[in-house]
Amino acid sequence: MAVHIFMASEENYEICVKRGLVGLPEAKESKSHDNIFDAMLSRLAMIKENDYILMYIIGSKELRGVWRADGAPFYDETKVWEDRIYPFRCRIKTSEYCFEHSLMLNDITDLRNNNKIWTWALQRSTGTNAMFSISNQEFEVLITEYLKINPFSQNIWRIIEPYPFHESNILQKVHTDNHKLKYEFSVMTYLNYSFAAGDFKEIFGNYTDYLSYIPTNLGREMDILLMYSHPHNPMTILSYDIIEVKRDVFDENALSQLIDYESWFLQKKVSGDMKMLRTTAVAKSFSDEVIDYVNKRNTIEHKPIKLVQYNFNESAEFELKQI
């Protein structure tokens, strides 16, 4: 399962653990308001019940936790925190872990420098981050570090004033235009929601975990990364699938970006083992140049790129079809 990390001030953290609730800030009114709104929805859509949730305290630069998601994420404008509205929400509950001592940022930085974790992303290439997710394998590394400094911890977290249950409504909040998904983030919201539910395995196979908005040192983020664990050893990842998403036409520029990710991942993460890596393009349609290149690459180099077309119909049903 993915593990999600929310940013919080010390004051807001106290409210989070008192009310059993985490949230992302509202989109500020601007020309790009609706796009930012759907960007927040796409982040929230990654969460499913019982996923682990941790909180990074901005002021003290420490990681605290560990909780679990209590139900599905939802949108709700009821005021809970004092400084602003955080309407993109998920309830949290206690977990089997209750650590007295937190992990400090410099400890986590050391883990990154030693390549023990690599999806930690306090900053995005486009600016600050309000929430990001890491893989289950990286979470186990963090738990090991927690246990080193908490050998005798017997605390029990308690949610003092649990926030009321809300049905998930985030798909109903996605922006559309003439029965079409309005932004790339809108498409990402539906994809993340589907992957969190374990959908589309008839197209992508038996993936066991997935992440979105994965940082790279290319100055950009991969849209989605599917992971496939060994059936008898879940901590061993056998292969990956890099997915690049476009709202409309997947053109040559998008294809070049996907191939850049493929090259980077081959070099940095799988030691050049092409058998461990697949690549997929998801879009409404594909340019003739992309289709021609994909066919030639498969024929000449035996390196397939899966082309998957999405459809969003008037009944707000989201479908995928491999072409």
C-alpha cells in the first residue's frame, strides 16, 4: 500500500490528532483556481482505507506518526482548523505504531543520500508540497528508524473528538466541460481513485502498489508508477510500469518525456534491466507520429509502449481501453 505524508504546523497537528482528521488547503481564487482544485483532488484520490498516514511538522522539521486512513477521502468545507479551511480531507485512526520520539529531517536526508528512500518530496519541482506519498518499501525503512529510537515505546494514541463520517464525494467535485474532463489533473483524479481501488488489472496486470507524482532529477515528476511485488516476498519489487498521462492528444513531446523517464529509471533504479520496466501512455487520443514510432520500436527493438485510451462518458463513467 502507499503511505501518505501530510504537512502541518504544530498548531494544526494538535487539531489533526485531536479530531482524527488530515486535510489539504483550499485552492486560492485565481485564473487557475479550478485546475489547482483538481490537482488537490488528484492527490487526495490516492488514499484508500487503512493506508498509513504520517505528518511532517513544518516548524520543527520532524516526522510524526503513524496513523491509518479511516474510510475514504472526501471534500468538506466545515471549519476545523483556525488558520484556514482545509477542505480536501481524510479521517484518520490509530495504528499499531505509537512512537514517543519523532524522526528528524536530517535523519531522513541521510536515508535519501544513501538511496534508501527516493520518493520523499518536501518540495516539488513547481514549488512547495502539501502532501506526497512514498512506497511501502520506503515506509519499512522509516519504521526501522523509528524503532531504533523508540525501543521501549508503549504509548497509545487516542482520537479524543473523532470527526463525523463522510461519504467519499471527490469524483463528484472533478471539473468537467461539456461532459469532458477539463484538466489533466481531472484525469489524474479518476486514475488515482481507480488505482487505489485496484482497478484496471485486466490492462495493467497484478500491480501491488502504486505512486503518483514521483520526483526525478530531470526537473519533472512522473505521473504514475505501478509496482509489482514478488507473490511470496512482498518487499521485493519485480517490475515497474511508468505511466504518462495527457488530457487530450498524446503527441511527440509527451512521448519524448515518457522515454526520458524510462531512460532515467533504467539507469537510476533498475540497473539497466529492461525486463523490470514497462512504459504506458494514457490519453484521449494519440498522434499518428506516436502510433508509428511505437509500432516501429516494438518491431525493431522489441520494446513495447502500451497505448491506453481513456473515455469519460455523459454518465460520468471513466473507462480505459488498450489500443
